[in-house]
Amino acid sequence: MPWTDFTCPDGWGIKIEDCLKKCRMDCGRCVSKPTLMAMAAGRRKWENKISATQGLNGTRLEYLKIKHDFAEAPVSRAFALLGTFHHAKHEKLEIPEALQEEFMEDELGTGFFDYYDPEEKTLWDFKTAGSYKVVKALGFEKVDVPTDEVYKSGAKKGQPKTRTEWRKGTPDIFEWQMQLSRYAWMIQDAKFPVERCLVQATVRDFSAMTSRTYGLDRQIYVIEIPMLPREEVVSFYLQKQQALLDALFDGEMPPPCSDRETWDGRRCAGYCPVWQRCDVGVKAHGQTEPAEEVA
Ligand code: SF4
Ligand code: SF4
């Protein structure tokens, strides 16, 4: 993928290779050289096959990332880096018989799973995620419960007060479930049985306040992820791979990413590295001067 540049804290860009040679800022590096090198090493070249994680992103986002060089600020990659360091620590552990950090490929695309335990026939994925994502994955939903009190002053005077409760509902795990099911079927195809899929989720923003707000009582959760049927997984990735290949072949911008893919618009407004080339991203940033390719 053509992630070619870093964006410095003053907003200017620099080629990644130039940054690694010498920082252009008088005040010094925004993050350390080894961290920048780890980020640069994590870049993947597009080889006409969609990866399990790419398939979860919007086709437009992936199309723009493949077609155009883009920049990302090292400081905005902090959470992605947490995951990288987490994996790097595990890679150093030697666990007999276990499969770790293996790259897989089939006609549908590629995948890179974290850890497979052949004795327990279990596939693990190690994630760092915010409290909100974890609480949703655990299947809790926010409910405003009326109290006996009313507001005594202000704009809500006379209205009943409510308190927030998290109640058990349906787990919100679409992405984790699709990604792990994809790996699980690839591992099964390689003749390793998978009976369980588990996500080990480290709550990256755990604090006294977030634990109170979200009702979380620990920093690491192990969450069971039911494996989806093969046909559902194949059909999802087949459709995503074809849509991306067609768009690249025709040179035609795909439709905007869906609400799920944009995290209800938050990605377009703050976390999409190619927003300048997309009308939705330009609008989300309150700008009117887009880069050249805008749908
Ligand atoms: S280290 Fe940070 S501030 Fe320095 S050139 Fe690279 S991106 Fe810019
Ligand atoms: S700005 Fe939003 S809709 Fe546009 S490519 Fe990025 S994530 Fe997709």
C-alpha cells in the first residue's frame, strides 16, 4: 500500500525514508526512531489479494489507499503500535506445537493470525481496544434508567433524572467474528481443527473512571467468538475482494464506506488517512477544497 509519508506535528509531510534518515524538525523527533521503523515495517504491499482485515474496511477506503500515496502522523498510530508491540513480545516465546503469527493465503485472499493452540484446538486473537468497544463485545447495552428524582433547576427543570446502566444484550462483534472466522476456516483448510475462537482484549483506556462508566472490572477480557459458517465467510470476502478488484480495474471510485465501516462517521472525521480524496471525508472535515480524486 502506498503509505509513503509521515505527517509531522507542524502539519508538513516527509517521505518515510527521509524521516528515518534525519528528522526535519528543529525540536527533534515526534517519536523515537525504533518506533518509526516498526511503523514503516508494518506497511504491506498490495498484491491483488484482500487481507482478512482489509475486507473489514470500506472498499472506498482501501481503493484510495492502494491508488494514491498517503501520509499518516506517527503520533496518530499509537494504538496500532500497541498491538504491534504486543505481538512482538509473543513472537519471542517458544511454545512447542503452537502456531504463532502465521501468514496464510488462498484464492480468497490472505490472513495473518495471532496464535493457534493445537492441544486446545483454539484460535486466539490478541487485541487492544477501548472500553466502549470491549463493553459492546461483551454484549452490554447502555440503558437510561429513570430515578425517583427530578431536575430542580436549569433547562431540564422538572424532568425526571436518569442513571446509566449497562444491561446484557447482543454482543457487537461483527468485525472480530468475521476476521476470526476467516482465519479459523483457513487453519481448518490446512488440516488443523479449530473448535473455539477467543479474543483476548486488553482495555487500553482502563481507569477508575472508564471502569465506572462502562462497568468494566478488569483490564484484560477473554471473549468467546462464535465461528461463522464457511459459506457466510466466503461470500463476504468474495464480495469484498471482487468489489475492490473491479474498482481498481475500472479506475472507478467505489461508493462511500458504510456506517459500520466508518464507525458512524467518526473515521471520516478523524481517522481516515485518505479523507482528502473522498467527498464524505472532505465534508466531515468541514472543508471545501478537496484533492483531485473526489467522488
Ligand atoms: S520524526 Fe516526526 S517530526 Fe521528525 S521528521 Fe519524522 S515525522 Fe517529522
Ligand atoms: S473519508 Fe470515510 S467514506 Fe471516505 S474513504 Fe475515508 S472512511 Fe471511507
